[in-house]
Amino acid sequence: MIRYVSQKQLPLEGFDTPPGMILDPTNRWVKLRDCIPWDELSESYYKTLCSNLGRPAKDAGIVIGAVIIKHKLSVS
């Protein structure tokens, strides 16, 4: 089962963060987020999944983001 919300939906300022926690627009991860074609990558990710059977899939942004972080930090 696929539930997808476009990553273009909210600007950085639109995220609901805990009080006192502000995302710094100069942070390297925040800058990287703006360079990634999330919708195109999500489309490729979801093509491999069944849209009407099974448990709901993890959000593509979480999966893709985790793989990018893993690669950038050279962790297993």
C-alpha cells in the first residue's frame, strides 16, 4: 500500500517543529534537501511496490534520505 505526499508541499518554514527548535537554512543537510529531486526518486521507489496489497510502505523521503545519509557519512 502506498501513501505518498509530494515533498514540494511544504517549505522549510512550514515544518511543524517543537518549540525552540529552528531548522537552520544554512545547514548542509537542509541545503542538500533542496537539491534532491524527491518526486522523481519517490516515483522510482514506489514502482517496485504493490499499491493495494500489504502493509503501508515507509515514506519514500525517509527511505531515500536514510540511504543518502548512510552514503554521505560512510556508515553501514
